[in-house]
Amino acid sequence: DTAVSQTPKYLVTQMGNDKSIKCEQNLGHDTMYWYKQDSKKFLKIMFSYNNKELIINETVPNRFSPKSPDKAHLNLHINSLELGDSAVYFCASSQDPTNEQYFGPGTRLTVT
Amino acid sequence: AQSVTQPDIHITVSEGASLELRCNYSYGATPYLFWYVQSPGQGLQLLLKYFSGDTLVQGIKGFEAEFKRSQSSFNLRKPSVHWSDAAEYFCAVGAQSNTGKLIFGQGTTLQVKP
């Protein structure tokens, strides 16, 4: 019973392509997040949704667009991929913004 | 600005030895504090959290952490390390409680010698 799942686990693509990463949580949480972990393992929040509403939008290029079709899902679409987008992307969820976050297994994106 | 510093990038301890991983934060209000562990190729697992109350917090896998407001620290400890504890450890502070934004430290890599 995976609490927070992401697909795909690995994604290799070429510059200029458009790709999506999907995230689902079965914890009944109201809040979901996307984080980016760079090659030095530094983790930085990108987006946060609470009850399907965007509440955090960090300084992220507008090539990145999150979409939350319902409270259990938060997908990340990336247009015109660049080499610098190569990273591990983590989805997370929490009961609400004040509670601890549970992370998915990550999606390793490699842009060539 | 809020920030988290983990002064030790890499730590090596012998199996069975005690462990302390340091974490210092900068935050204007009462922080929410967390320790997460990341095994190779895995996601982050919550070890423990501090929201309020008792400043000594117990977590999973035998870990504990102590919140010291005067030192702006939230150090992680374990009395006896096991080889399976080898992983990356992240300290995080909840920067804005109404958004859930977490600010992470740069992580400490723990290596365990047999």
C-alpha cells in the first residue's frame, strides 16, 4: 500500500520535449507538494496545493505547470525541457499545511 | 530569511558507536522542525518532528532530537548506530505554517564502518 506514488520512476528525454510526472496519494491528505532535488542533493520546494488550490509557487520557470485534478493527485508538466531540468523530482503530501509531509519515491529526470 | 545549516557534509562512525548530526536554523518565529532520512535511490522518510512541547523528541528507528531555542539547534542523536543507518539525513524547518513550505538543509551523508 504505497502512500505517495509517482510515475514514472525514471524519465530520460531530449531537450525541447514536453513531459509529465504523475503523483497520487492515498492518505486522504488535503495538501500536496512538488520538490526538486539537484545533483548536490539540495531539496527545494516548487509548488504546493491545498484542496486543489495553489498556495506556493516558488521562483520556477513557467515551463513548469502543476495540475491538480483532485485532492489525491498532483501532476507536474514540463514544457521545452532543458539540460538544467535534470534532477530528481519528489512529490509529497500532508494532512494540511501545518502537518508533516510524506514523500514519494522520486522521479529521476535526465535531459540529454 | 529562513535557513537551515547542517555543518557536517559527511560523517563516518563505527557500527555501535553513538551518533550526533547537527542542525542549526534561522527562523523568526517558533519553528516546526523535522528530520528526514533518504536511503540511496529512495524517497525521504520522516524520522521525527518538533512542533511544540517537550524539547526532546523521540522518533523512529531509535533516533531522538533535542530542540534548543537558545542555540537555534535541533540535533539528531542515536546511542548506537547500525549499518542500516547509512544514508543521507536532512534537517528541515517549516518556514510558513499556512503554506507548508519546508526549507531543507544541505544534508549529511552518514557512512557506517563495520
